[in-house]
Amino acid sequence: MNAPSPVLQPPPEKLYEARKAVHNKRIDGSFRRFKWLVMTVTLGIYYGTPWIRWDRGPYAPDQAVLVDIANRRFYMFGIEIWPHEFYYVAGLLIMAGIGLFLVTSAVGRAWCGYTCPQTVWTDLFQHVDRFVDGDRNARMRLDAAPWTWGKFTRRAFKWTVYLIIGFWTGGAWIMYFADAPTLVRDFWAGEAAPAAYIAVAILTFTTVALGGFMREQVCIYMCPWPRIQTAMMDEKSLTVTYKDWRGEPRGSVKKAEKNPGAFGDCIDCTQCVQVCPTGIDIREGPQIGCITCALCIDACDKVMDQIGRPRGLIDYVTLEGAERERAGQETPSTLRTIFRPRTIAYFMIWGGIGLAMLFAVGTRDRLTVNAIQERNPIYVQLSDGDVRNSFEVKIRNMENRPREMTLSLEGLEDGEMWAGSGSHEQGLREFSVTVPADQLLNTHVFVAAPYQGEQREEFRFVVTPEGDAEAAASEDAVFERPGGTQ
């Protein structure tokens, strides 16, 4: 008898595939030059902003952009945000989100392709690769070559440049939280706070890891935006598209010459794949790895020029425009595509929030007062029979100069007031305080009134700057008595 045939088991399903290094090719074109411009401007802003000075007078820091954690302030040129005004920061975050929706609905993932920090630093590291190891083919040969002294030297030099870039990135970040010149001097002298050294070390590591080694994996696997952006796009959103009706079937120039009309414009040169920073093939259609940097357009247009065929085989186009072009109809203009009801609505909301915030910043009070009644005990009966309440009065001077102010009582007839650090004077209903520039002054205040009266009587603390009665601020409070008479 013949032995039974063995049962062939299907190969195990691969749950993980090792990363294939992306060696994108150097390319020149309008989109590549635009990426150069964006990278230069954004990196210049990031590294240079902490060194910009802004004169706020003798009582405030002169760094233009500063997150002053020690004094709980956020400075941005002429704007100063206090902790109780954090809603301005929330407004900026909302504007950033709506701005991202606006850009995505108009031109797809242009944020990802040009201004996202991951894209900018990855682009910078890729230029370092080309400078040290050469263009695409040279890098691929070097990767495949065995480890030799020459390869080790190149890798050591390149990774050292990586570390320098990462160190600069982390160093620039901490300068946003302290005076930049002072921090740099203290940092190199070993006198900076431990948090500064820890922050630089962490940011150096993350910059090198994400931009130098992980690169496109961050965009494809870690970033949530590619999975969200489809909700922001519609058939009128511009995106990088391969026009398959024009390019297929693919064939070389020689084949096309031998069989006129049998092949499309795509000659399968793979230049669009070779220049892609994420290593995708745009000819396979929309995919999560496409960041719409449009380098494939530069590469394809260059090839089309060389073989004498019209540009635009890969182009920025809307789904609606692509369908119209496929049918031989006229496509809408770029301006009409960008400025449509949806994008205009986004822009109106975005601009409205921005204008409202500017108006609020320009008209906000520069003086505020808050009063908190001490509850333990609520009241104390004095030797003369009067009842005393205690309050913690907080006066916030939001100007960059010290101000003499008068704290007074309004209401509470026959009431008296004196500072906790001062002595009780009969009939005193106001006293002067000096509030330092750009500071919050906590003042312990005693308020006394006759025993007879309402159990809970409302009154008001009023703070009036010297010589500027119109800038006065007030805070409502309640005076408590043991039982009171109605």
C-alpha cells in the first residue's frame, strides 16, 4: 500500500515584517525647492526665536517668547498670559486644530508633507545621509556592504552629526523656559538646574530616534492624523494623484515606439518611488504612507520632459477634477477648488476665534482683585462687642511697573477695615498698598462691624490705583455675624 500523502500546512501568517530602509533619491523641482524653503524657515524660527529680545521695561524679562514656569507667566512678544488666563492657550490650541482642518480640507496632508516637525527633522537627517554616504545607490551599497573600518568611520561620523542635531534641538527647547543667554552660560558651566540636563538628554534621544532612525515609521504607524484626515477631506480636496487612465498600461519608450497607442505615458522608471521619503508607490493609489510632499510630481515631470510627453501624469488634483479630466471635461481652477464654502467656513471660524482673542487681550483689565473669606473661624467677637471677619485679598497688578493702590470698603455701614500686619484704628475704611510690577500681592485683611445687623451682609472690596480711578477693580464679599437681627 502506498503511504498517505503528508498534509501540507500553510505557512504561518506573518504578524511582523522587518523595516526596509528607505533611501530616497535627490531630486530638484518646484516642490523640492518649496520644501527647502519651509525647512529653512521653520528650523530658523525654532532655533532662533529664544534669542529674540523684546523690551518690556525694567520689571519683566526681555525674551520675546518665554514660558516662565517659576513666575507662572507666558510671554509672546507684547502679549503676557497669566495662569488664570489659560483659556487663551486653549483658544490657540483650538485655532491650531481648526487650522489643520482648513489646510487638510483644502490641500490634503500638506501639513504632513511640509511643516510637521517629524517631516522637517526627517528631511534634515536625510540630507545628512546624502552628504555623508552619497545619493540613493551609494547608500544602498553601503548598507549592504560588510562592516569595515571605512564603513564604521562613516557611520560614526554620521551618527555624531545626528547627535549634534538632536543636542541642538533639545538645547533650543529648554531656552524657551528660561533666559537663553543666561541658561547657555549656566548650562556649559555646569550650574544649570538638573531638569535642564535631563530635558536635553531626553530630547536629544527622541530627536535622533524619531528623525534619524524611525522616520517614515512614525508617519505610517505612530501618527494618528493619517487615520483622521479622511474625515476632513472630500471630493474637492487637492491631493497628490497618479492619473492611471493616462499612465496605464505601463511600457518603456521603446515598446511604445514599436506599438503606438498600446501603452500609457508611464514608462515604469520608478523615479516617483525612488524620491519618496516614505518609500511608497503613488501609482498604487491613495495610501496612509503618502504625506503629499509632491516630490514624486517633481520626479515624474522631469521624466516627462525628457521623453517629450506632457507633464501632470502625477499631479495635485481633486477627486472631482480627476473624474472630469478622465471624461475629457474641463477641470475647475485651483483657486475655485481651494476657496469653496467648506474652506471658507473653516477660515471664518478660525479667524473669528483669533479676532475674539485679540480683542479680549487688548481690552482685558490690568488690575484684578479677589477676596477669600477665612472659614476657621468664620467670625470673632472683639472685646468692644464688634464682630470681626478675616479675608485673604489678592491684588493682581498686570502692568510692568509697581503701582500704589488704595484698598477700601464699599457698603457695610459702620464697618472698619485694617491690614492683618497693621494695627486696628477706629473708623478706618481704607489703607494703601504697593503692588510690585507684574505680581500678585496677597494681603491679610480684617473687617469689623457692629454685632447688631444682618447675619449675612454683602459689601465690596475696591482697589483704586493712585491717579487712575477709572482703572479701579472690585470684588463682592459677605460679612458674617453670629445670629444677627433682621
